[in-house]
Amino acid sequence: MTSSSIPILQLKPRADRRLKKGHLWVYSNEVDTEATPFKTLTPGQQVTVVGDKNKVLGIATLNPQGLICARMVSRQGGVFLDKSLLVHRIKQALGLRERCFDQPYYRLVYGDSDLLPGLVVDRFGDVLVVQIATAGMEAVKDEIILALEQCLRPKGILLRNDHSARSLENLPLEQQIIGDVPEAVALVENGAQFLAPIQTGQKTGWFYDHRPNRELLQRYSKGLRVLDVFSYIGGWGVQAAVAGASEVVCVDASADAMEWVGENACLNGVEDKVQGVQGKALDVLKALIAEGEKFDVVVLDPPAFIKRKKDQKSGESAYYHHNELAMRLLGRDGLLVSASCSMHLGKDTLVDLVRAGGRHLERHVQVLHQGGQGVDHPVHPAIPETDYIKSLFARVYLP
């Protein structure tokens, strides 16, 4: 591939300002469609992005059918997304993770933040789970596999390309196994051991993003009764039990998740402290309130209630309702850990929703800590969408 062999994506006047500030995305309404045969280009194709005064801004991968129609992969006109660049970027990403973690369990590649838009790789020792979300990355899928094999020599690679983000780029939903990939893989986080169901579980099978927040929960859990709502396979609850919680109740709608909670509790020798309750979060919370149950700590880590801006009002209502019910289950002086993975929910908004719930119950709320995502999910300073994790540790008590 050479610069002369790929098409040019000409931007409208002054439409290059975001890119010059470091952003990686080109929106379809920023393209000069008279100068560029935009709709005739092929999804996944690489293009040379040209701004004002015919200045070459770099190379991007294209999907003319999407609102985000191009994503920058290089700031140099002759540097293309190929195996060589993939190896270079993966090694850069690996260098950060190896500097920060002494065990090979982390998000290895975090899309835009690692300058590999549309690519996510989670590492579980010698097994890698890969998610490809864009046509541009799909076009170099074979090169991605070769680059990962060169950089890490894994025993197995699982391509979990069965997630909804692919539908936005008209990509097929599928899974692919390369090498030796078990149903579940082992990992260690904050001194606790887990088995994660990478082939059948949510997303890549595990959520590394809340690692520092779960570590903080451990400091607050010793000798206390903990309720973990939306527990999945026990990331929060089992770690609390390992840290010395007297009792942990994990709640999730999935029967499979409850089985994995039991497996992971046994794996850590805390099965006598951990109980699983299957059911919808709202139903279980209301039932526990009706039964007069009280907990010292309640953790709420729901799925994204606000996936799109049009969900803002209903999503904020859902966050408020869940948090208000959670506070009803706290004793006179309890700790609420309220988490969110909704990029559209601002940190200040989460605080305000918890504050409002406390005032409704005539309780005083003290914010003890506001947390974000771990260092294996670095934030791209020009792309606020990469900063999505929120956690709020709040003391809720009767004054």
C-alpha cells in the first residue's frame, strides 16, 4: 500500500480543527462530498485525510455508512494500519500495562486511547480476548492476530465479535477461537482469584475497569455485611468477602452468573460468607426492604442505563430509583457504593442523584471518594467518551 494508491478524504473548510487538537474521529458532515466520492468508498478502506490548504492530516480507516465515518490511525501520510503499525502500538500498550501490573491480567488495548480505534484486547495470562468494533479493524483482523501472536505468544485467542457495537458498522456477529481457549480463564485481582466465562459471559467475560474501586471497597468491608447488586460473577462481592466481610449477598438476574459467584467464592475459600440471590435488581431490592433486611454496605454496579443521549431522562430516573432503594437497605450509618458505566451520565449528576435520594429519605450524605477507571483504561484527553467509569463512595446516615 502506498500513499498514491489510496483515496483522499477531503474535509470541509475548518472541519479539521478537532483533529488538530488530537481527536481521532471524522464525522460524515465534516467531509467535502463534492471533492471526495464519499459514498463510493468501501467500508474498512484506508484513506488519506486532507484538511485546509490541502494539508495531509494522516491516515484513517473509513466507514462511509456511519455518523463517525473515519477514525485516524496515523498522523503521517505514509504510515498505514498494517501488521508493522499494529505491533508497534501493541508494544506501546503492553509497556504501560507491564509498568503498572505485576501479573498479566488487564485490558491490554483500549481502543482510541491506545491509538487503535475499534480494537479492545483483554489479557488473561496466556489467553487473549479480542473485540473488533469497526470496519477498519475488521479489514486487518488477520494482521491483528499475527501482531498479538508476535508480541505476546499466547496459547489462545478468542475473538468475541458478538457484541452490539458491530451492528452499527454492519459487521456480522460471530465468535472465533484460535489455539487453545477454555470456557473459563483464571485471573487474579486485588488478591482474589476468579474464573471468568470468556466464551459465554458478558463482554469479554470480565470487567477490569472497576479494579481500583473494588480495591477501595475491600478497605471498607472488614467485619461488615455487604450487598452486591448487579453482581455478575462476584467481582465486588467476592473481593469484599476475601477482605474480611462478615457476610456478602450477591444479586444478579442471570442464573449462570449466580453459579459463577458460587464457583469464585469456593475458589477463594469464602463460600460460607457468600450467598447468591437470582432475580431482577428492583424486585430483589424491594423484597429485601419488605423483609426488613439491613446491610452495612450496598454496592450498585448496573449496566449502562443511558446508552444514547435520548435515554438521558429515563436513565437518570433509573439511577435515582435504584440508589434510593439501596439507601433504604442501609443501616443507620451505612456505605453506598454507586457505580456507573454510562458515558452520558456525568460525575456531578451521579452525585446529585445520590444526594436527592438521601434527602428524600431524610438522611445525610457524605461523599468519601469519587473514583474512575483503572490505568489499563487510560483516558484520551481529546475524546471524553473514553472517560466513562464513575464510582461514588458515600456515607449515608441519620444525623
